[in-house]
Amino acid sequence: MISDKAHIDPSAKIGDNVTIHPFAFIDKDVEIGDGCVIMPFASIIRGTRMGKNCKVFQGAIVGADPQDFRWKGGFTYCYLGDNVVIRENVIINRGIATEGGTRIGSGSFLMANSHVGHDSHISEGVVVGNNVSIAGDVEIGRSAILSSSVVVHENSKLGEWVLIKGGCRITGNVPPFCIMAHNPTSYFGVNAYLLHKHGGLSEERIDDIAKCYRHLYQTGTSVFNALKRIEADVDESPERQKIIDFIEGCNLKIVAIPKDLE
């Protein structure tokens, strides 16, 4: 069903079995995949490329103009994968440059009043809680969860399967599989329950992840020395390697490490 009370620009490409409710706004040069549902008063702005079976709720704006002074009005993009849910009053800004753009991975769920800044890349299966603010140029790994009112500052990077507790402020890089909480941000353990239930990891593999983070956060040594201890003390596994690669890729700069131990 496509309501005659919705505004749909003639250049928009609408897939099969799409539902567009009254008073929705579909801008020029928008692509909406098969099976999507656009609720009343939702806006899909130019440059948006939406996958299949997405649902955009009332008052949401997908592909809004970037909130960045570097953007000079050029034509830029916002990409959504398949089966993405965008709840009420969510705002997703598109990129500030023609290349790249803002990306929301398949199966992600963005709860009401959350905001995703320009050129941020959210991987598949990410849950963004109510009132979460994600600044520009942020990377979030797959299956991460950001609880309500989390703030993620510009250029931060969050690894896969991280859990950020409600109200936490992230300024920097959060390595994979761990839980962060409080203000200032502090290490709160390993995301063991979800890694076992949904990630399929054995207790032994989860114990090895926890051992990695004991070296990083609970021994009072530098990040450099902690990585050396991890390589010597923890059995090789894909998870151990992901932790090491993430931290080395961030030049050993991760959150919740005292300045004198970086």
C-alpha cells in the first residue's frame, strides 16, 4: 500500500510490496527495497539507499543533512542494510563526502530518539538504545549493544559484541567482547552471557577472553606489556587475535586505561 497522501518524488525507486503510510516524505533519488514499511510522518531524504524489509517509524529522518561545517551541500549518501528497524524520532545523518557515507548494517535496531552522525558505520545486528547519541565518523562492530542514553564521541571505535551500559560516555576505542560502564568509563567485565547464548562461544573460549582483559585492565601494567602477556599466557584463538588486532590497530589507545599506562 502506498498512500496518495504521502509525498513521493517521481525519481524515487520503490521496490515491491512496500507500504508507505499517509504523510510520509520520500525525497528525490531515494531507493527503498522490497517489503519496507514507512510509517506516517517519517522522512527518507535524498541519497538514502535502503535494503529490504526495513521499517521506519513515525517522525524518523533517514539521510538527514550532515551536522558538520565541513559539509558544503554536496550530494552524499546513507546506506541501510536489510531488516533494519528505525524507531520513532530517530535521526540518521548521511555522509559529508561523496565517497563512503553513513552505513547501518543489516538486522540493526535503532530505538526511539537515537541519533547517528555523519559517516558513522554501524555493523550488522547492532542494538542502539533510546536517546543514544552517536557522533560522526564512529565505527561500531557487529552485535554490539548501546544501552539507553549512551554518548559516543567522534572518531571512536567499538569492537564487536561490546555492551555499553546506560548513560556511559565513550571517548575513544572499546575493544571487542567487553562491557563498559559508569562515568568516567570503566571496564565492567566480559559480555559472557550474550557471547555464549548468541555468539556460540564455549565457556573455555570466554574464560580466555576474560584472561586477556585481566591482563589489560587488572594488572596495573601498560597496554604494551599486557599484549605481550596475552600472547604468552593465552591460547591462540580467533577471539584472542581479534582483541590483539583491535588494540594494535588503535595504536594501543583504548578506553578505561589510566594515562600513565597507555
